[in-house]
Amino acid sequence: MKHLIAAFVLAAAAHGGQPEPTSALKPLEYFAGSWIGEEAASFGKGQGEREYRFILQGRYLISQNTSRFPPQGGRAAEVHEDWTVFSYDAARKAFVVRQFNSEGFVNTLVMEPGSVVPRKMRFVGESSENAPKGTEVVLEFEVVNDGEFAERFEVRFPGQSEPIEIRNRWRRVQR
């Protein structure tokens, strides 16, 4: 699947860069560009790099993320990668997020009613491929200002008393 998404990004670059977003995705234009982040997870602190770009004639917003967590608290160093694709489901009148994670999970999350795009968005898991049945996933974004946003990701596996939580603070590097 990573190869397919990489092909989408390469195809967009070959056609003169990032296309203009469709009217449905225009509200997500805030995120387009490069970001660096400070990450705080229930298992330690790390650094992240992320790029958002519109692809496929502006119908999707894709991000490529790499997070690095150094050895800490008895844990080995960890590198996490994910590709996240935002789309708009006209029938539901909601944004949908599909995350492809280096751990092998593919999460599909749907924006909750009441979210204010892009200022404060909350996505709740609809399915999590390759995760145990009953896995719960939440993804939240909150714009702090034109050059900074906060993100919270939470996953709770069945039988787990506390969720795994990652809080990120992203700063814009380039538009």
C-alpha cells in the first residue's frame, strides 16, 4: 500500500506540483506544507516531520509523517511512519481519514458532527485493519495559530485499561 501512496505523491509532483484543492477540500488548505513537531507519548518524547499536499486533481489531502522516539525509560529507539489521506464523503457530508501505519494498521476515521474545519476537528475510528476487533481510535486537530497546530492521537486495544496517547505540537516550516 505504501508503494501505491508513494506513486500518488510522485504523480502529483510530475504534473507541476500540488494541485488546487477541490471546493470540498478547500477548508483543509491550512495544513498544506511542511511541519516539524514535538511529540509526547505515553511511552516517551520524540520529534516528528510531516508534509501535507493535495493529490489526484486536488480531491485528496495526503500527509507523510515520520516520528522518531529515542531510547528512553527502558524502551529501544522507535521510528514510526504513517501516510494519512483525507477525503470528503459527500453522502455523509463529512471528512474521512485513512491512516496507513508502519506498524501495519490501517485506520479509517470519520469526522464527528460539531467539528469546526480546520480549527477544531475530531475524528473517531470506524475500522482498524489488522488490529484486534474492538480497537478504538480517536484523532483530534486544533489550530493554535497560522503556523502551529496541536494533534492528539489515542488508541485503545480491547482489554487495555489505559489508552496509548500521543500528543503533538506542529510548527509550520514551509507553505
